[in-house]
Amino acid sequence: MDKTAAANRQSYVVVDEGNDTLEVHSAQLLPDGQTVRLTTGSQGTGTYSVDVALVTDAAGNELRPGSTKSFKGSADRDTTRPLVKSIYPADGGIGVPADTAVRVLFSETMDTTSTSLRTGALIVLPPPADSALTWNMEMSAFDLPVLALTSSKSFIHVTRGCRDYGGNRLRMPEKSVFTTEDSMPGGIISGVLDAPTGSSPILSSVGVFDTLWTPLLLDYARDSTGSFTFTHLSDGKYRVAAARDRDGDDEFDMRGMSEELSIESGEPLEGVKVHLVAEGDLDERAESALLNFYTMNLREDEVR
């Protein structure tokens, strides 16, 4: 079959026994070149019919008129979490052409409402000038023009806030740092988060910010030592800020930031300490970036 025609979800009309339409989210032509997998809205257990139109074979011949098939609906809920299959440019990529596009490929059809820059489920730093994504017909991959990015070096984080059409969150977050330049900046900032007695810095959100509090890189503390390392930083002045939600109410109750840090000639900055303080204050831009990162990646919520 013609891949473009077969993957056009508008070529398929699915109705139930009462002639009510079931939304088709995507259509995917499978490797055999003859079978199309449809992703639909929630089904009942009754019988559905699928009307197919405007689909052609590789030679351009349309299907016979009245091409209709029936199937039994299933009320079983999809519980399989999607994965990121690939990100282009890959992490550490250099010399990325400015006229190309960042592409993220998922393992299945995604909910494009939740999987967006607007919701915070996709994080691009520094923030792009244009947040519009172009999705493929299967809704399993999107492109973001590199020209929309505001820096020669960019960071994209695909968070667990991205969901498939079953409402399942991404199984694992993925990221990529890349540049249009011929080499990646070599600056490094590393150190530890220091929590008050009786508290732990584990799962604290932590990030590197410029002097205007624009977030540049984000991560989280993976163990009780609170260690962190940020790489690929250019010469310049930075601050490291961190925060933690101890009681799971989606509000930080420990915050802290470093002194102003300066990278010169790519020399690494080691032993940086960030003291987390109960009810401490952060710049609102840092607070917002860290809280979104926490909500999208670290907070376990119920599947919709």
C-alpha cells in the first residue's frame, strides 16, 4: 500500500452499532506493507465497523468502493508505558546543521496534547523562539526546527510527563545536549547538595542557571549524597539552584543556591556546595523551572 495514503487517519471512519463515531487518533502501516494499525479512543465491548476510503496501493489504485470491515471492541485498558526510541541529534552531537530539525521518535502513538513544550513535558533549554512541533502521521515522532533554537548549544529533555493515548506516562526520561558548533564546550560544574540534619537531598531537582536565571541544564539528585555534575558549559557566570518537595504536596519546602560561579578557559569547577534550607527562597524563574522538572519526572501520579 501507499504509505502516505495508508497512514492518513482521516481515511478511516469507525462507528459502533448505534452509528456513533469512534475517534481515530492515528494510523500506522505495518512492515508487511498491507496491514494498518489504528489507534482509537476508548472502545466498548460491542461491534464496530471500519469504512476505508482514499487509500491506494503503491501503483496509485484506490480500494474498491464499500471497503468495510467489522471487529469486536475491547474494554481492556492500555497499560504499556511508551519509550523514547531515539533523539536526533544524539547526546553530545556536534556540527549539527542549522537547517535540520530536532526529532524525537517514540515507541507508539503519543497524546500530542500532553507531549508538548507548552505543558512542560518537553523541556528545551534555552527556551526556543518557536514552540510549534510538527508531528508525523502516526503521531509517534515530532520535529522541532533547529532554527527555532536561541543558542548554538541546546538541551532537550523528554520527561515522564509525555503520555500515550492510553494516558500512560513515559517509562524513562531521555535527554540530549548538542551544538551547531564544531566542538562541545568543556566546562564542568560538580558538587553536592547539603540537606538539614534529619533530611536527605535525594530526588531534589537541581539546575544550572545563567545570571538572568534562565535555566540551562536540569537534573536531580539520585542518591543521599546529593552529588551532581553538569557538563558542556561555556565560559561564563552561573549559579546552581536546587529544591526538594519532602511531603509530596507539589510544593518545595527546601531550597538553596550556590554563590555566583565563573568558568574560565573551560576549567572545571569542583566541590560546589548548595545548602538546602527549609522555607528558603529562590528566584521565581528558577523555582518554576525546578518545580516543572520535579512534577514531570519525579512525582508518581495516577495514570489518567
